[in-house]
Amino acid sequence: MKSIFSYYSVVSTDLSDTKTLYANFQKASCIAARFNRSMLSYSNFWRSNLKHASFHSADLTNAIFTDANLYGAQFQYARITDMQLQSTLSIQDAILPNGTRAEDRNLINNGHADCTISPVDNWALLTGNVITAMSSTNDTNCQFMLQTFAMGATVMQRVNLSFKWDPNTWPHSQAVLSANMGSNVFIQLRGINEIGHIHSQQKLNSTQRFISLVLNRDMHQLEVIIGFEALVKNSSKSNSWCDDIKLFIVYGTDLEFIQDTSTTTSMITAVLPAYKLFTVFNVFNDMIFNPDDATTVENIGRKLSAAINLGFQCLNDVSKPQCSLSSQRKWHTIFDYNITIISPIVLISSHTDNPRRYMVSYTVMDISKNALLPGTQVIMAIDKVPNDQKLILFGFTIVNNTFVQSPFNSSFTVFTTTSPKTDKLWIILIFLELMALFLFFIGLYFCLYCKFRKRENDKPIA
């Protein structure tokens, strides 16, 4: 069976257990789609957006993934070769068939210090002097180190974006930079335009795990500058090092989110359903609760964050005491995931009911990757948290004991309104489709007319 899905959107669609050989998914939007246990041999995913898609135990023999975006996709136990995966645009943070996490090729040359070569082979030395040497605490770990302690040093490397990022196909993309470094070192990530001017920049120091820079179509290069500060009195030389400098691009499309650019600060005004989550909770009459109060909304966000972050901790290590049903304590939670409430808290029952039901909508972002997580991943994590811990952390009882819901797994009907801007876009698209169809029929009529006219002319004259 051969199916055609090219240029279509199958976002968050469940296509598990399907048998579709030679399926055509060229340039399709398959964000968070599920292809678990499906037979997709010889299928074509050329240039498709498969962010967070799941291919658990799928048969992908000879499937084409050339220039496909597989960021965060899951391939546990799938039948797929390394050659297929190497042809993709991105496999950053994808889970491979053997359970390991994939990484894209580092855009930085010699980002991991190599003591067998000179650092100036890949880095331009702007000031001072930098060497490569083994770490004072680990004789197997090579690092970039400051040599001119009195004056400091600066090295630079540029990355050409022309063959690494297409702003027309992936207009909402960002460069992500991470590194390990001592407290006397900082790294700047700059976007450089065609005439060499700085378009925008971010700065990374030893207290941060990563920085991200939103890419703009005016950018032609990325510039990475490592600054080793001069040592002052009582400064330790052991803090003047850096290593493991990694730069990659997280590719994104218009479909993933719509941005309102009418203000100086860009804000997300519409979120792709795959990333939109909500929680429905009870508020009893004896509780003081005002959904329009900013402090109340902020407090709800903090409580959601505590519960969801615990969920991901339990997902990674179920042996933690707070992941046990017998645990009644409110444990300290490490916050690796950020919760953003994206619309007002809505009353979905009568105001006279006891309890009243409220719904809060939000997104979950992985801070280390600066990327939104689809509902399937968040639900999988929160399900690892015992109900008593959810109640302790959130403070409200949950309707139907379903803490996190998405538009694709919900028993509630969620009504959303479309902005006038989005309505106009749909009207324009429909008009263009009708025009294309009209022109197609005109062309078809013209071809048939010419064909029959030729036959008439070719008839022998009696």
C-alpha cells in the first residue's frame, strides 16, 4: 500500500501499527507524530519535520530521511541504519535503537581540545596566548588554557551559515552553545550580518549550562569568541580553562508557533497543539482563589513546575524516595524544566458549583535545550509521580486524577479562538488554492483542445 502525505501536517497524529510501504511524507509536518510498530519500509521522509516523533519498534528498512529534522525523535528498537540517520538535517537528542542519545556534528572545529595539535589550527588568536594542556585534576582530559596570565587572551572562530541553515525552510531556528569553563573565562556567541556587523549576541559564563541565539535571515555567520580574563591579585590560575565547546542548531518552522511581532518583545501568542498542555483542578468554596490575580497565577505556575520537574526526576530514577507512594514529605525538587502559563485560568464549571472546576493552559520547556516538550513526554513523566505527591506539591485535587492533559488525550472539549491575523492567512491560502485549481483546469482544457485540434488537422482530405 502506498500513501501520500507530502506537504501535509500530521502533527501529533497516531499512526502506530500501520502497514504502509512506500509512503510519501516529503516535506510533511510530523511533529510529535507516533509511528510506533509501523511498517514503513521504503517510505520517503525527505525534508520532513519529525521533531519528537516516535518510531518505537518501527520497520524503517530503506526509508529515506535525507535532510529530515529528527530533533528529539525516538527510535528505540526500530529497524534503521546509521547511514539513514547520517543523511538527516538533525538528529540532536534523538534516542537511537540501542537507547543512546544522538548528537549532531559539532559546528565548532576543535571544540573538544586536542593536545596533539595547536589551538591556532582552528581558532584565530586575537590577543594574548592560549595553549592546550592536560587538566590539573584529570591527566586524560585536554583543555584550552591561558598562558599570558597578566594580559589575558581572546580566540575566535566563525561558522558560515549558508550551507547549514535555510531561513526559508526553517525560519524559527536558534543556535545553541554549551561549554565547560573556569570562572575566569567567558564565551560570546554573535550573529554576524553580510557586511560584518554584529546583529545580536549572547554571553556564556561558568554559571550557565548553555545559551541560545535566535537566528535571523540577515545573519550570514556565527562568531564564537572565548575570552580568558587577565588574572588579578589572589586569582587562581586553575580557573583559566575551557573545553567541550559545542554549537548546534535547533531547526524550527512557522507551524511550531506563531509570533506577535507588533511589540518590541516577541511573545508566543499561539502554540502548536502538540506542545499545549492543560490541567483541570477543583477549588472548594472554603478556599480563597482568584484566577485573575497575578500572584495566584504565578503560584499555580510554581506548583505545576514542582510537580512536573519531579516527574522527570522520577522518570530518570524511580528509586528516589519522593517517587514512592509511601513518601508523604514535600521534597526539594531540581528545576530543569520551565513552565509558562499561556492563557488566563478559565472557569469551566458553574460559579455556583462546589467544587468549581478551573483549567490552566501552559507549555513545558527543557531548559538545557531551550526547546518545548510535546504532551506525550510530559504525560509520561508526570505519570511516574504518586498521586499523594501530586496533591502535596500542587495543593489542589485533580479532576479524574489526570494531572496533565493535551488536546489529543483529553476528555474535555477545549475551545480556542483564532486571531484575525491567522484568519486572514487561512483566507489567503484558500484563495490561492482555488486559483491554482482554476489554472490547472484551464491548462488541462487547453492541452485537450490542442490535442483534438491536431487530430482534426491530421485527417486526410477526401
